[in-house]
Amino acid sequence: MAPHTYLCAAFSALLALATTNAFSADELEEVVVTAQKREQSAQDVPIAIAALSGNELEHLDLQSSSDITRVVPGVNVAGSYGGQLLSFSIRGVTQYDFSLHTEAPIAVYVDEAYLASQQMQNFGMFDVDQVEVLKGPQGTLFGHNATGGAIVIRTRQPTDSVGGYARLTYGRFDQVKFEGAYGGPINDTLAVRVSLYSDKYGPYTKNIYPGDGESNDDTQAGRIQLRYHPQRRYRLQPQCVRLQKHLQHVPPSFPDPREDACARDAASARHCARHFE
């Protein structure tokens, strides 16, 4: 056998060994979900589920709850009143009645708290640990308003280590966005975490009729969480959330110019009537 044959065989064996080591070093991390009200590996849960970690949300720049539809297949969102009311759709199951008292067939939970109103489902996502989208009926564990699926959001919880972060962004249309959180232990049994969020930008469209700008947003939110853990088996974790959102996405109305012109001055009403006859 020629010497170059041995060289090729040795190179092939070395390449196979390097490829094996590379695959073993890049093994997929286990995805832990709480779709069945307990921590489990996503591979052990018999549910069509899509899970996004907090780092993935930051990398994909998902800023609001409606942005979930950008990255999860089969999930859409419809809005009314200029985006003030949202209704999620999973696999085509949705609700097109945007009345304030109507609940959608897609249940949205944030830290085990059910957001019943469609007006509550449009919010900024900040200091989030994980988002889980459960496809298909989930009524056994998430109630009768989960016939189409559920969206479960878990925020970052207080821990026994001190830490936090702050992020400031400036963008087009004078957008100023701030997101930050800080927390840690107070004593051996009590820990706290404070999260703040602010997103404000100016109008990016112009309404010619009244002369004002449209499509601007001003969102302010905060969250305070406490974790009281006196014993290994018991834990109390209350939290207080405050969110204030001012939207100006309502499409402008264009009334009859004859009515508008004649309503400004009663004396000119007769002139308007003659003009448009």
C-alpha cells in the first residue's frame, strides 16, 4: 500500500475524532418547562410546546407580548381599538369579539396570574425568565378559557445572590427605552427583586386632518417581588405589579367637511349650505 494511503486513513480517523468531540461539546441544553405545573424536561411533556428563555427574548428583541407571534409558528394576534385590545390565536382558534367583558380562548398567565381581560394582554415584557406557548386544549390545568392553548410567562424571581442589570436604548422617533432590575437577599429567609421598565417614543405617522401626530407610545411599568422562605417545604412569594400604557394608535376619523366647516361658526352655516347645495 502506498504511503499516502496511510496518511489519508490517519487524517480521516483524526477528523472523525474531532467531529465526535465537537458534537459532544455542543450538546443541546435541557429545556425545563412548567407546562404541567411542575418543572419538567420539555421532552417529557406530551404537549406541543414552544419555550423561549429570557436570553433568547433579549437576543430576538421581543419587547411586548404581541412580539411572541414573530418567532412562534402557528401563533397570531389580532387587535382592536388601535391595538389597545389584543386577542391571541393559536392554530386558528381565537376570539373576534373585542368587548371588554369577553374572554379569549387563549389563556395568558404571568407568574401563575390569569390575565382575563383582553386589554391586559397587551403589555411590555421586561425581566422575563421564560415564555412557554402551549398549543392545543389546556383546560385541565389552565381553566375553561384555554380551549385553544395557553401562553405562560415567568418573570425572574428573587434569589439568594445579589445581582441586577440595566439597559438603556435610544432609537428612531426619539425612542428612549430603559429596562433594569436589582435584587438579592435581605436576611436568611427573605429576598427581594425590583424591576423597572420604561418605553417612550414619538409619532411615526402624521395625521394631516387635525395636524397631530399618531402612533406614539408611552409605557411605564414596575414590579416588586418578595420571597419569604422560612423552611425548606414552605415558601411565600407575593408581588406587586404596576403598568401604565398610553397608546395613540387609533386611526383618525374624517368627518364630512361640510359639517365641520359649518359647525365652527353658526353665522356661516347658511353660507355653507348654499355653497354645497
